[in-house]
Amino acid sequence: MKFLIPAKEESLPYISEVCTGILKKSGIGHQDSSKTLLAIEEAAINIVKYAYDPGIEGDIELEFSLSDEKFSVYVRDQGKGIDPGLLKIYDVDDEESIISSHGRGFFLMQAMTDEFQIDSIPGRGTTIFLSKHLGGLECL
């Protein structure tokens, strides 16, 4: 299932609403659903803030899939891409990355999901892959 949504701040509540509905139907438990939603929202916020230069309109593409094993979502843009130097995943054990103002959203997305991958081509856009395994026991 795919959605193409304008990359505008006013689209963010709609993105949350769409994702909440899809996650409820997926069978993911409440805690895992909340974590996954937070990761998707963070990806969308990053697109709104950074993917497109001021005055340039663009979209956020959300592509959801569900199998017996996992719930997955691709969050894509066709924006300016991410500087490869900023793609280093935030590492809680690395003092330099803790002090850095960049990469915390990546860490959040990674921490809230079972799988996280980011691919970006400068000038062509970014794809973020997030997934959550189904059927595991949740800690309450």
C-alpha cells in the first residue's frame, strides 16, 4: 500500500493518522505500534525539514507491507539527499556523536524498530526502511 503526501508541515498530522490506522490493522501490539509510529513520524519530519530547499515543493512517499513475520515501511523523498558524512548512525557509546547536533533522529528510528536502513543519493533523494517483527512478546 502506497501513499504520496505533500512534504509540508501541515501534512504531518495526516501522516500520523494514516500510519496509526495501518498499524492498528497490522496486529502489532500497542507498545511496538507506538515505537514504530514514532520512527515513521521522525522520518517524515526529517523530510519536511531537510529534503527540499525552501520554495521547492516535494512529496513524502510511504510504502507499507505486511507479512507473517514483519511490518515494514519505506519512507521516501525525491529531495536533495543527505550528505554522506551525516549518514553515520548515532552511536550512544561514541561521545562525539552524543555531542553532535546531527544524527539523533537516525538513532531514534534505529532504536524504535527492529530494522533500520537509510539510502541516499545526493541530488536524487533518500529512502528510509523501517520494520518491526511480528509475534514477539512485548514487555509492558
